[in-house]
Amino acid sequence: MLTFLLWFAIRPDEKVNWRKFAAWLVLLAVTGYGAVDEVIQSFVGRTLDPMDITANLAGTLSALLLSSFFFFWPGALIVTGIVIFGVTNFLRANLADILPVTNCLFFTFAYGTFSSLWIYNIYLRKRQKPAGTKWLKQALAAPVGLLIIAKILSAILGRPFAAADTIASAGAIATVTAAVYLWNYRQKKSDLRNGDI
């Protein structure tokens, strides 16, 4: 995430080009930050782990490679989906048992963010403002699809079903989609009243 956001801060409208200095600067900065973080951990009772540095480097390279193929907004959508999918299915601990409120907040925020990014990507791709059932189906397709696929894989992997996660996720998807739809409807009525259309 840090690599991805740092690249966006430096070159928001460009894909990563490995022939330019900026890509190597981001790689150096994030890798250096990860190494310093590992060294500092020794002062708080944790140990330096070379595997963590390797994992940091792998994450940094993955984010830069992703940014080589996608601009920020589609890339942000993909990264958010991967994080949701990974937390849902591949964490060793079951957060719903350990931190139920935090777990629900995570899924609310994560699916709300994913839905927002998906809707923005629809707008960027088609320049289509929210209107009608066709738009509504498009807006719900990826977030609901991700939720269903993540829950099916969880069941296949034998992870316990957490109804609160599902309700929080579905609520976030519905809330974001409805808010965008209603905001656009309100704007459209305002424009009509003012004679802007």
C-alpha cells in the first residue's frame, strides 16, 4: 500500500516506467523504510527478521509491477480487492472471534472503499453518471461479486461463516451505491431547476 500511494504522490497520472529514476527512487525509499522499521523493532522487544525485509521487498516490487500495467484508480481497485480477499481467506487468526467490532469496521470500510473505487472506475471508463437500473447493476456487480466469491472460498477453506462480516460488507456496498445514486439524482434535479441542462 505504501509503495502504491507513494507512486501516486509522485506520478499520479503515469504508469511506472522502469527506465526512469522515479521508479527506482520509490523502490529505494520503501525498501529503506522497511529495513529501518525492522531495525527499530529491536528497541521494542521484537527481533529483526530477514524474512520480513524480503516480504517488504516483494510487496514493493509487486505494487510497482502492478503500477507498470495500471493507472492509479484501476490499480487501487485491484489492490483493495486483493486486501479484502486476503484478509477474508488467508489470515491465520479469525478476527471475528478476536476483535469482532474491529473486524466489522474493517469490512465496512474495505467494501465501502472497494465500492467507491469501482463506481469511480465505471465513471472513468464510460463517463457515465449514475442513472437507471443498468448503472445500478454495473455498480453492484463487482462489489457483490467479490463478496460472494470471498465467502464461497472461505467456506471451501473451512473458515467459519461470520454473519456480521457479511452484513457489514453488504451494508457498506448498498450505502455507497445508494449515496452516489441519490447524490447524482439530487444534482440532476438541481441542474434542471436552475436550467443548467
